[in-house]
Amino acid sequence: MNKALEHQIALEQGEIRHVGVMDLGSNTARLVVYAFEPHTTYKLTDQVRQRVRLAEGLGENQRLQPAPIERAVETLNLFRSLCQASRVPHIIAVATSAVRDAQNQGEFLRQVKRRTRLDLRVLSGTEEAYYGFLGVTNTLDVRNGLMFDLGGGSIQITRVAGRKVTHSVSLPLGVVRMTEQFMPANPPTRKQVAALRDDVSGQFGQLDWLPADRDADAGALVGMGGTARALAKLDQESRRYPLERIHGYVLTLERLDALIDRMSGLDTRGLLAMPGMNADRVDVILPGALVVRELMRLSGYNCITVSGAGLREGVFFTEFLKGARSPVIPDVRSFSIENTSRQYGAWNDHARHVRKLALELFDQLRELHGYGAWEREILGAAALLHDIGYAISFFDHDEHSQYLILNSDLSAYTHRELAMLGLMARYHRKGEVACGAMCDLLEKDDERRVSVMAAMLRLSEYLERGRRQAVRQLTCNIGAAEIVIAARTRGDASIELWEAGRNTGLLESVFNRSIRLVKE
């Protein structure tokens, strides 16, 4: 039976655990549902969001108002019903800034419990920042830097060094608060913009740990929350970005400034006409962008890496890694590859042996290609993923593999790396490498880099044609006009040597040498 089908059957039969995480924010309520095997593999199976504007009208008396309360309770009840209908037995529900700051918090929580039967846990600012840190750290390859989560009621900022939190703070600078206080209508006046910037600058300026340490590894500035994602979407639409993927997108300061300049002169109708604009966020997007811009100015970063994961994912990881020494995945890139391979039934001896052979070729042909540790890792990852397209169909599975790589939860890899992985999988069987739409994601010389690694992957795939690890080891002898590859075998490897011998063309092309395969 197909392993991907086995995995799906296991999900349906309840052999894999399910958990729903509800996040009641100041602007939006969200639910994510995960299926998972603890410490081993996980998959997002559902998600839903609803704007509730719980912080609306909070005002100086800090009291939640009747209409927002009703919207929030109805939404939570709807989420609970969805979990029940989907047979999700375990629900974790958390609330953030608006409930945390509300004078009538107790009354609200009692109403939630009575009407939804949910135990809504109110997170402190420190807890909210920590869960956001876990969401990012377990899905992006970030060791050092600054993380922020801009919500409706507050912003959480966390300084990270060596994948550990060194400083964190929660400030009342959420987009709903800022909009109501400074920009109640679009377009804003210059005086309103200046007043917002002054207020934000004053609060950020009290954080002496905010500026990046340029004498050390400053790392990345990572943005979480609806505002960061919405800005990324707007920027992608403005440049016809080839990937429909927010997680890992890099938004530069220059492009953020262009967005702010464009939005500053538009009323609500003009903002809604912008490609990629979220109607639920149209009145708060500019104040949010100004908060982000001020944070970049004072911290010294010139770009933001946008995270699609945040608080909800952080809460999930505490459940997924319960009982582990730490809720931080030790090697997020390796885990990302293994998790995706398992989901599509490709975590098997064949894929691992193709990786072994490909890395032997890489190491022994280094004097010809000149690449280093990063390219070696990418080649190994592509070898593990090259057959995931079988989960869709045997026919054209190389093309299906590329599609899945570009659209699956390979969260720890950059968009450039995903493009390279997808191309290598796409050409692991046949054809000359053509980057097509992915060229916009690649850097100079990447097309050759992909061609060289795809050539080594292709030969390794055919040397493992029988899926029985008959070719045990490779030894390369490099000559001026020829590369002789000696294969140490176990048993009859005639089919592997025959198929590999027919598919040396790409390797010959990239190294401008003939390839001769011999049995050792």
C-alpha cells in the first residue's frame, strides 16, 4: 500500500493525535488543527480565522464592550463546534492583549465558559512573546535576531541569541489601539502620522536592547502576526511574485517605504483596490505598517523575514514536544525535510541511499564544481524529497515532486532554497534544467548550481534503479577528458549500471567530460 495512503488511513483511524489551538486576539480569532505523532511528525489539517475586533472600544476604562464580546463568544463557539465535527478531542484555547488588559476580564471568561464550555487561558505578555518565539524558532532557520508579533492590542518583541530568548517585552502598540487613538479615518493627516510615530518611537526608545549589535551576528528581524503577513502579501502582489507563500518572504525596508507612501494618500476605497489587500484589515494596515517601520528604524534592520507561524504554532509545539528536554527542535532544517518526507511516504531506504550516493559524487567531484557545505546540504535534502511526487501519481512524479516542495510545509528553507530544491526534483530523471518562473527567486550562477547538483542526483537515482541498494559505494577518478566512476556492488547490479550508463548526459554536459561507469 502507498505509504502516504497508509498515513492518511492512520489519521482517520485515530492512531495519530489531533489538537486544536484557538487564539483569541484583539483583532482576529484563529483556530489551527494539527494531526501529529509526538516528537516525530505533524501536519496542519485545518485552519479558520474570523475578525472579532475584541479590542474595539476598549478605551481608557479598559472594558470589553458588549458587541465585541458577543462576536468573540459566537466565534469561539463556532470553532469548538468545528473541532467536534472534525473529531478533534483536545482543544487549547488562549487569549491575549484585549482580555489580558480588560477590567471586566473575569466576567468575560465566565461568559465564555458558560456559553462555550471552553477554559480560555489568558496569556501574560511574556508568555505571548515566548510562544511566538517557539513558533518562529521551530519553523525558520533563525539563531540570532529580533522577533516581533504585532497584533490588534499589543506588540511582543523578543531578542534571541543562539536560539534562546535574552530579552522580551509586550507593549500596548497593537494596530486596533493605534488606529483608534491616532488614525480613525483614511487617509490620515500628516499630523496624525507624526503623532503615531512619536508615540511609537518613545516606547521603543526605552528598550536599550532593541538595536542590533553590529559587532556580533545580528541575525534577522522576523515579523509575525496579521500585519506582517498582510504587508508581505501586498508586496508580493505588486511584483507578481512567483510563489504563493508568505512564510519566509523577505520584505525590504525600501519596499515597505514604497507601500507606506502609496497607502498614505488613499482612502478606504483606494486601499481596497490595491491587489492583495485584505478587506478585514484595510482600516488598520497603514498604522500597522508605520509601527513596523519605526521598529526597523530603531533596531537597524533593513529587511523583515515574515513568519507564517507564531503564537498558535508555538502553543502547538509545546504539545508536540511534550516530554522532550526542550520545546525547541534541535535541527529545524533536517526535521523539516524528514517531516515532509514522512507525510508523503518518501522517508525510506531508497531516498536515503540516493542521498548517500549523491553526496559521494559531490565530495569526490568537488575540484570540478567548487561548491561547499551549503550546496551539499541542499543536494542531500533534494535527494530525500525527489520522490514525494509519487503521493500524487507515478506518472510525471518528478513534476509533482516540484509542486509539493513549493507548496508543502518545508518551513525552514528560504524561498531561494525551495526553488532550487524544486528544480532539482523536477529534473532528477530527465531534461535540461530550465528555471522558468523560478528565475526571479534565484541568484547569479544558481542555474548552473542547480544543473550540477541535479546531474549528480540523476545519476544517483539511476544507480539505485532497483531500489535495493545494490550499488554500495562510488569511487570517482577525474581525468582531463573523462570521469571514471567505479561502483562497488552487492549482488547483481546490472540493471542499475545499465540505466545509469544511459543517463550520464547531464553530468557530462556540466563538467564537459565523458562519463564511464565500471564495476569495481
